[in-house]
Amino acid sequence: TPFMDEVPLDRFFGTAVVVSIPKGKWEKIMPEDLEKAEPRIEPGDIVIINTGWHKSYGDNIRYFCYSPGLYVEAGEWLRDKGVKAVGVDHQALDHPLATAIGPHGPGGPILPWVCEEFEQETGKRVEEVFSLWEPCHRALLGNGIVGFENVGGDIDRVTGKRVTIAAFPWRWVKGDGCIVRMVAIIDPTGEFRL
């Protein structure tokens, strides 16, 4: 995966679709959710997914530990669709239980009680449901598809629309990720696209 200063700036700007895919605690965003999303996701789109989870941002436990998320199936679907970038309104491109919050990565699980709670509620071990560590990071970032996490602000105002997105990063040499200020540019006629 390239460093921030190696990603061409045009990857952070372009035609986007902001889709509503409401999800609850620990639910997966699946390929069928993406297929049914309106407006339709097209090759080359920047895809912003609104699950409604951004409304929980001020509650750290709920937002970071219980969010829904993408897993391998959705990551591969987005990659195969040929999208330009993917943004989510929750804590990471990957489902939280496919990150170090779950039993993955160096030192994982960093929050073992979350895994215990998942197992009590579902009757399944986390590893049975989320056996891979950050598969969406691999499927997307590993194929030149930019990722945006923690998308919020006025996302509800543009959900269900095609917009132009600008979300430029810092010029951070050898940085692996950074905060952006994401802006949706709206054309009232819906005809103007870059």
C-alpha cells in the first residue's frame, strides 16, 4: 500500500454516490446491500456508505466497539466493481471484530471483553465469523482504492444523492493515513459531473 504522499491527488476527488445502508450492532454490510443501494454504485465512483452509525460518534464504546462494518465479501465486491474510493460513517473500513478490537493483529484483542460479549450474544466465537484481519484494507487499499473512515458531519443531507467529493489529505511524507476535510459539492440539476 502506498504512503499518503505517493497517492495521486485525483484519487481524493471525483463523482461520488452517498448511499443509505442502515445497520445495527455488529451487522455486516453485504454485497447484496451494495447491489440494492440507490443511487446505483457505478465503476469509478467514490462510494460513501451511511449506516446511521455516525450519530453515535460521541459514545466511544458504542461507536468503536459495536459498529457495523464491511467484511471480506463487501470489500471484494467494491474492488471488483472498480470503485475509486470508499468511505464509511463508522470507525474503520473493516468490521471492528476484524481489527485489533477482535482477536487480530499484534496484541489483539485489545478489548477482550468485546469478544466475550459477542460470543455471549451470538453463541459463536469471533474467529468463526471474522477469521480474517482487516480484509477490506487488503482488498481496497491493496488495489489502489482510497478509504475514508469516520465520515460524518452533514452526511444525512447528501445521502441518496450523486455528488462531487473533495477530501484532500495532508502532504505527509511516509504517512499511512490522515484526517481529511470531506466536502460534497452538489449540482441541483444533477447533470454536472467531473
